[in-house]
Amino acid sequence: MINYCIDEQKRRMKIVNIEEHQPPNNKNSNEERNFTLEDDIDKLAPKYKEVIILKYIQDMSIIDISKVMSCPEGTVKTWHSRALKQLRDLLNKAGDFNV
């Protein structure tokens, strides 16, 4: 059931368009950077990916996620923290954004 929900949420994820802001003298100032958050989430390790999807897409609490994944709450919190750090790093690397 969890895998079905994850697949369904992937299908429904929306594309996020971000216009890259650069100084006017830069030749790339008119370019737009398109990316999907789904692509960045797919780059995460499966356990991190599952925590992010359950937390933010399924709107589950850490306690509920720990029950679904059959692991301690502390482990879920660690995986959540690491997943957010990796997503932050991917966003910074992809577009030099300060997230």
C-alpha cells in the first residue's frame, strides 16, 4: 500500500518553475531554470525518499512514519534531517540558490 501511495504521489507532483535572478550584465539573466522537485527527491536514498514523501506529501507525523516504516522515531528524525540536507545541497548545486 505504501508503494502504491508513493507511486500515486509521484504521478501527481507538480513542476516548479523558478526564474533565476542574476545581475543585469550577466548574459544568462534571461534564462529560466526549470526543475522538478520530484527529480531531486528521486536522487535521495530510498529510506530518505520515503520519509520525505510520507512527511510532506502524505502529511504524516514522525510517530506515524516510524510505525509505517517499523523503525524508532529517532531513526526517522535522523533520516528526515539528512534528507532535507541532501535536498538543500541539490538545490544549491543546481541553481546556486541559498536555501
